[in-house]
Amino acid sequence: MHNLQGDSKERLKEVDIVRGFAVLGICVVNIPEMLGNGVAFESEYTGSNALFRLLYDMFIQTKFYTLFAFLFGLSFYLFMRSAERRGFAAKKMMTRRLLLLLIVGIVHGVLIWFGDVLHVYAILGFILLLFYRRKEKTVLIWSLSLLVLSGLITVATTLLAILFVPDELSKPIFQTVPDLAQRIGFLLTYSTLNIFLKGPEIAGLFLLGLYAGKKGWFEGNGLSADRLKWMQWISLSLSILFFIPMVYYYVSGSIYNPNYVYHYTFLSGKSMAVFYFCTLMRLIRHPGEQRFKGLGAVGRMAFTNYLTQSVITMLILYVFLRQDGSWPLWICFIYSVLLFWLQAWWSRAWLRRYRMGPLEWAWRAGTYGYFPSLREKPAELKQAE
């Protein structure tokens, strides 16, 4: 989804693997929303769905778009640097790239799935242009300030809703999977409002990724093993503290409403994202990246895989299921894992013959104004270069 690295000969394989892992999490989060039994459709869960909703909130919800947004900022830096080194007008190229992403996101959100995030990333991505040449310390200060602000906004709005308008927390956004008119209405209302409410958070994560690029976290000045280790355990400890009130709320009644613990879901989203990132980075370094070829392939084709997840799932919904909300959450989870496994297999097979995914190729062509080579070079020719 965020493969903006240009044509650098030496890909950052760690970035591809982490991005592929983020695509897996996004798939697990989005599938219930596509099939009509996510939080946009149900605010109160019972039985096995309540337990799975709790587990979703603890380990998946808000965790993976955090990684995605961080990687978007990192990839912005890698693209700009690559474009400048090759003599392109980097800001012009990035502006064109973001506008293309905006168009794709709007089309995706209107015609296929209401929960599109591409148009939000495209709009907020222009903020990065203001910080590309700023000092590392300045970028970090802005990033942390925006993330703290977003945390305060989320905690305050959740607590105020619990105190003053608790009935609103039990009202779903949709009764059934929305039709075209409802998707357009959602884009113009909820999505627009979310750009302002979620803007500080997403922009802060973008800037943190930009900071990581400037500091060379994935290159010569990568994060040390000791730093990854202590970040991993501190973030896990914080996450457990956030989990305690979530579990207490779950066991205190027969109905689980995720809106009542969303502030904890949000805060643990940041700490668990750090834990996932550090754990994966340590695993990539030992036993090695060879064990993560599937994740790496999905990460290289993240744009293609993100969109095909919704296309395939909505086709299944309309052609085979014919009834939204009919799958329990545990089946949605199994389906999402199987779909991701299929994408990992397909991505590896595709990349044996081609240099990039089909949508990545089209996006690059629109960005640079010419059609780049798609077919992978034969192995013997690459060795001769």
C-alpha cells in the first residue's frame, strides 16, 4: 500500500516485511467491517462474539494502522530521497503521487468499501511536504506533540461520551452493508470528520516515520539489538496495563460494548504496535529474513493486496453469502488469515516474474509520466550487471 521507494536497486527488506505484517493485521481488522459484523454494525456483543471482539480490541484494533501510518511516513522519505538522487523534481512527483492515491481512495470508498483509508492518507500526506527538509529534532518534537494531542482528544471524547451521551455509544453507524448512496454519505460525513479527529494521530505517525527515515533506522544507523529489546518489553508492559481495565469491563457483564473501552483500545494500539515492530525486527535479524519471504512479498505489493482484499471479500459477500452479518467473528478471523495466505502465495509467484505489483506499476507510471519496465530481468542478466 505504501511502497513509495522509487527504483532503488537495494530494497530495504525489513521495511517490506514489516509492511507485509501490517497488511495482515489490516486484513483481520477490515474483514468484519466488510461483512457487516464489525463495530460499524454492532455496538453490543454477546457470547463468543464478545470474547473475540475483546481479543480484536486488545491485539488487533488500532494496532496495525499505526504501523501502516508510520511506514507511510518512512516511505515518503525514501521516495523523496530516491527521486532527488535521480534528478527528478521530488515535490512535484510526490504531489502527483498523492493526488493519484486520493483518486484511487475515493473510487475505492465509493464503489467498493466505505472504510477506505487511502484518501485519508493522501490528504494528510501533504503535511509531510512541509517537514521534509526540517531538522530531525524538529520532526520528532512535532510527531510526539501530535501523538500526545491525539491521545488527549481520544481519551477526552470517549470519557465525555460515557458520562453525557451513553446511549450514543450503543448506536451502530449502519444496520446493513451500505449501498452506494450510503457510502457516499459516509465519505462526506464520517470520513471528513475523521480527518480532523484522527488527523493529529495520523500526521504524528507520518512524521515519526519521516524521522525514522532521516535517522536511518533501517539502514546504516539501524536500531541496535539492545534498544529493540528494551523497547519491546516496555511496550508490552504498558499494553498489559491498558488490557487490565478492558478485561475487567468484559467480565463485569454479559454484554461487551467496545465503545466503552475505546480509549484503552486506542492507547494500547500505540504500545502494541511498538511491541509488534520490535518483536518482528528481532525475529528478522535472528533467525533471519529468509523465514519471512511471504510477508516481504505482500509488503512489496501492499497497494495491490490492500485493494484486492476488499474486492475479493465484497464479491464473496454479494455473489455467495447474499446476507451480511451472517458470519461470527471467529469465522471472519479464519477467512482473513486464509485470504492473506492466498495473497502471500500469489505475491511470491507474481514477483518471480515481475518487478512490482500491477497497481504499484500503474501508480509509478502515473507518478513519473511513463511506463516503467514491469517484467523482472532474467537471473543471468542480473548477475552480469
